[in-house]
Amino acid sequence: MNDSAPVAVYIGLGSNLQNPKWQVESALVELAQLPETRMVSHSSLYRSRPLGPQDQADFINAVAHLTTSLAADSLLDALQQLEQQHHRLRERRWGPRSLDLDLLLYGNQTIDTPRLTVPHPEIAKRSFVLLPLNEIAPADLRIPGLGSLQTLVTGIERRDIERLA
């Protein structure tokens, strides 16, 4: 447990296997039920092309904004447990997955351990993270080491992503 006040965190969600829309929607409900955690909001769902190998289905993505008193490592444990409950397999880098949960931001902290890097190291390059994050984050959100979310969103490629109704 984190002994300080709750921390604002952002979680990236993605799926392209086993009914991806259901996987992401179900995970959003489960995130809200984590101990010492409250769901503040979540983005719309987005469809995006996969990174890396293109011999797989498009992804459904979203971002959730939570507050939590869990320490970052404990939150990561909880996220990985949710992935396992959704039968997540890690067979190849950027391969298909039933559920991928990424800890994007943990307050305004920078974390760099063998197990966890926050902000997520690829956050600035991924439209499927930045666009849903921008939908729900405060307008003045700054990403540690990278600057304002607004600046990052302005420069992102939007060709392979679609916001779903």
C-alpha cells in the first residue's frame, strides 16, 4: 500500500483476440473493482492497426483514468493478474493478445526499474494511447520527461486509428 494520498494513474488497454471489444469493456469494469482504487473516467474505444507484425487483427484500445493508493509495483501486479484472468499469452513481441494493460502514468512520477518504466517508454509514439488519453486527461497534463500532452497529440500520426461510436 502507498501511505500517501491517492495518486492519479492512467492505464492503457488493448485487445485483438477473443472478442476484443468485450475484453476491453470487461477490463474497464474490473479495473474499477481493484482494491484501494477508484475509476475516475475512461475514454471511448478506438480501433487501431497493430504495431509490428501485420498478420493479426486490428486492436481495440482505450485509456482509463484511476486514482489509487496502491504502490506502483502493487498496481502492476494487479494489472498483470487481470491480464492472466483474460488468458493473456506473451508469445511474441507486439503479437496478438486477449488483453494488454499498460501503466502509462503514475502521478507525475518517473519510475525506472527492471520491472517497470513510467511514463510508458513508447507513450509519445502511439496514437492509440495519446488520442484516448487526450480525450479524458486534464488539458494541462504534462508527461514527465516529455512535456505537455497537447504538444504530443499535435504531432502524432492519425492515419491508422479510428474512434468508435
